[in-house]
Amino acid sequence: MEKHKTLDIKYRPETVNDLVGQDSVVTKLQSMFNTERMSRSFFIAGPYGTGKTTTSRIIARYAVCLEPKEGVPCGKCSSCLSFKSSVSSHPDIEEINGSDNRKIDDIRGLIQRLNFSPIRGRYKVFIIDECHQLTKDSFNALLVNYENPPPKCILILSTSAPTKVPPEIRSRGISLDMSLVPSDKAVPYLRKIVRAELGKKSGLTNAHLKQIADSSEGHIRNAVKTLETIINALVSNKDSITNIEEFIVKAITDLSPKSLNAVIYSALIALYVKDYSRVLFVLKHLEESPTYFLEQAIKHHIQAMYYFGDAIYKSNKYQLKENRYNAWYSALEKNVDVSVDSDTMAFMLDSFVDHLNKMKNYVVSEDFLLINAFLRNFNFFNNVEYEE
């Protein structure tokens, strides 16, 4: 009996043409595949749930195929037929978790395996997921081989925290930047899954699918997982549902993940108005990785600063003609289109990590470290006054 697959695995894109909402990445890879000018070092970065692992495996599938056609694996050669339950089951593809294999001895063992000849495919492919977890010594040991891998070897690094990867590593490989998937790109993909699972008369309209996509805030994996839960609920309750429209709307509302922006707004506003107990509560109940949450919080903070203007920095006091909650919420809601340069982001994250390291000698709880570093990283709001 075939093992049950979750929908995000069952409908995971297998070719570059199937990637969802990653046009710039698709263009780069198509150009490379169609001209057969294969790079042997890749650096894939982006938020969680946007397709980093999927993209790594698409590159791997193409690289091990013996007779690719028009940039797509043939699916018929002996190498393509070697795939069993997953891409990692292929003898020429090795997937490595950076958090479990972060030490220099782990990387030295990997470097030795880079020189092995392919068993069935054209290349051997090594994928290091969440590579930012590697130690500094591990990155140093890997650098030469990453910059110039052995002739029949492809090395792919992927991460959700690119600023924690040394710049000399980031600059050596072909950079593929994964972006959050817009709802208009996600809906056709979700529609395809619905039709395959439930047929054309599912009751799920494009408006419902857009609501699911919107709630995922660009993290396509989250959207598919929410959709799967709703599909399962529809199937298991089909005989008892009297109003399918009402059922679907309630299911989407109940099952959709809480907006990440809402969590960020709550934490930042509480911090700005010195409601520290609320800050502690929000940070203790984070569902996202702390690093990703901090990156997004910094971006929203900088946008708020642009909205208020230089006066907040140039004067000792800055009078806001709104109560403090409304003032900051308005600033965050403006969502000014401001690009946060990598140097600014790296500086603030380095400051965050520095605070953590300094406090490790005095406290034990990791939660406490996170909370205190977050508070200290945003301790420059004392000069703002509000009208009550």
C-alpha cells in the first residue's frame, strides 16, 4: 500500500516550469538549463515555505538526468527511474540538515564525499538545508570547495537567514532569491489541487482560495496545509453539511494561521508604548523562527520610522497628535515601500546576536535571552511623546 502523502508533498513542483510565484528564479534556471551551462554552486535564500527545498530538488533532478530535454528531466533514463519515494532516495543526491551537521568534522566528511564519482547521473548533488546553522570553522572549510566544486559535483546551500551566512559564501554561488508568493499566483496552484482532490464541484470558489492565500501571507506551504485541512473537513463532513458556503467560510476563518503582520504589530506597538508584559507574552508564543520574526519586525519598524520622518531623530521630543496606540498602528499600517539594505539588516541582527552572547553568562533560559535581546535592540523610543 502506498504511503499517504500530505498535499504539499503530493503536489510539490518537480520541474522549473512548475515553480509557483518565483518568476526571477524560473528565468535564471531556465536560461541555465536550456543552454546546458550548468553552474555547480547555488545559494538559495528566502522566507520559510516559499520553495527553497523544492527549488534545490528541481536543480538536483535536472542535474542527475542523463538526457534532459528543453530544460526538463526526461523521466525515462536509468537515472530518472532511480527515484523511489523521494528525491533523496537517488544514489547521487545527498540532502544534509545544517543544524544536525554543523560542526567542522561533519563538513570535512562531506568534503571527502564531494570527490566521489556519480553512480547513475551526470552529477553528484549535495544540498545543505538551513546552512546558516554551520559554524564559522565549517564555512571556512567549505569555502574553497563551494567556490570551485569538483567537476562532477554540484553544491547547493539554502537558508531562511541569509544574513547569518558569511558574505564570502553568499557571493560565490549563483544566487536564487525566493520571494513571498502573491495571492494571484497562489490561487491557480490551489485550484489545481482542489480539482485533483475534489473535482470541479467542490464548493471552493476562487474567492475562498484567495482568502486562504491571503491568510498565508505569501508562504505557499502554509496555504496548501490550510487547504488540506479544509478539504479533509469537507470530505469527512459532506453528509452533515447543510450550507456549504457557510461551512467553508467558517473553516477558512478557524483554520487559517494568524497573520504574521498582526503578531509583529502587536509586539512592536507594545514595545513602543512600554507595555512590556504584552511584549513578553507575544515573544513567548511565537510560532515563527525568532530570526525570521526579528527580520520582519525590523523591516516594519524602519517603515514606521520613514512614515514619521526625520523629526523623530532630529528633535529631542516629537509630539504625535494621536494617542500612542493609534499613532504607531497608523505608522505600521502605512506600510511604506522602503527597501531595507542588507548592511542595515546585518547591523541590527549583529546587534541582536551580540546582546544574546553578552547575556549568556548571566541567564540560562533561551526565552529570556530572546526577550531581553529584542527589548534592548529597540530601546530608542524614549524620546517620543503622545497626546492622550
